Amino acid sequence: MPARETTNGEPLLVQVNQQPHGSFYALEFLSQRRIRELFPEVHGLPSVFFGFSKEAEFDSLHRPLWPLAAKLLTGLTEEQIARLGGVRFYNPWTKEVVWEWHLIVTTNK
């Protein structure tokens, strides 16, 4: 029996912690819990690190990798992420939103 997929209207939250030579990405605890409740068989990575040589490279090097980071951290498919309201990457210290991914769920009949 498939999991009942619901959303509270809020995207899954990923914390972005910038370091001198890269950034750590980690799924917030409440988002982990939402995923476990709906998809208990799914296991994402606890964190992901993408490096850079200079901080100015953050956006150009990391932005193309954010969809991959979302899938690695959640362990979910794009469709499952969409059904949970997408994903929001944010800086936990400044609360600044770095990126949001809102996917559209398509149904085949």
C-alpha cells in the first residue's frame, strides 16, 4: 500500500552552511521526520559537501548541483519531492533563502 502523500504547504528545508572552501548541505530535522513518516523505506544522506576554490564560485559551481543535493539528502525522486511541497535551501544563521525548487506533479491517466 503506497504512503499517503500530503504536504503542509511548506517545502522541505535544507540548511546551507558556507565554509571557507565549500558548503555543507543538510536536511532539517522536521523535514527528515516528514519524509520518514511518508516514505519509511527511503534513506537520504545525512549531509553533502560541495567545495570551491574561492567563495565567489559558490553560485556558479553549486547552483547546478542543488537539484542533485536535494535528491541525495532526501532520498526521494523529483515527483516525491514535488508532492511534499518542493525544497527550500536556506542559511540557518541569516535565514536568507538561497534557492527554492518547486516541482509540478504530473499524473498519467
